[in-house]
Amino acid sequence: MTAFEQTLQDIDRLCRKHRIPYAVIGGIAANIYGYVRSTVDIDITIMAEIDQLEHVLAIFANDYSSVQPDPLAFLRRTFFVPIRHRVTKVRVDVTAALSNIERRMLERSQRRFFNTVEVSVCTIEDLLIMKLVASRTKDLLDLEELIARHRVNLDLDYLRASAKEFIHVERTDVIERLDEFLRKS
């Protein structure tokens, strides 16, 4: 079992044991959906209210060490916290799902395999929206590859409706960018 597989297995075990809804996102999710590329960390989103964050961090404390000196303060300020698996040394960026968009993503998540390990992962449509919103160079490359691979099976109505929601959070370009990527593929 690889370090990533072991770390994912431990995340899944902890989250399921403590009934914390979660979804793998980011580069590992892109790999799960068939776009194999290198990544240096694991990104997950968890369902947690602000007042539950300390409890959630405590659940991870036995198996993970904090990358930040004050992880709770960092999490409250940025809504994510980087932690490192004590055995595998793999970094995990944990994001709290506080918006309706993120919560819906968790509700829609599916069980899929990363190699030999079954995990909860966001849907392909939710991954595309997250990549589009992040819009870093690697995210845009992921977006292009993933749309090319999944174009025929995408729920375009859901994608466009989700993109429209970002207009309300000051990202008016999301719909236009989505249409641009869909035209390319």
C-alpha cells in the first residue's frame, strides 16, 4: 500500500468512525476520475460547523500532526488547515464545508476507489466547479483534461446552475469560463 493509499484509508476510517461527512477533492480526485497526474498532498472537505472545529481537529490529533503552530486559529481564519500523517508524512489539507455550495458537494459525494482504497469523493461536476473557481494554472489544466474525458456524461444543467451561484460571491466570470472550457472540448 502506498503512502497516499494508507493516508486515505486512515482519513476514511476516522471520518466514518466519527460520522464526519467528507469528500476527497483536488489532485487525488482528478486521479480517481482518470486524469493521472502527480500531486504532493491530499485535499479533503469535511462537514463541520465553526464551533465543532476544535473537536474535529482533536479526532485527527492521534494520527496527524499540525503543520501550523496554532491549527485552530489558522482554521478559523482560513477555513482550512494543513495536517501531516504521523506515519506516512503525507500532507492533508482539510477544508471546512461552510457554504451551501460545499455542503451540497458533500451530500452529492460518491464512494469510489483510489487504487485499492475506497473513499468518499466529490462528483466530477463538483470537482470541475472547484477547479474553475480556484483557477490556478494546474487547476485549469486539470479542468481541460477532465472535461475532455467526461464531456459526454457531464450534468451540464447542474454545472451551469452551480457556476451561477458564484455570481453571488463575487465571481462573475465563472459561467463564462465554464462555457469557454466546454466549447474547447
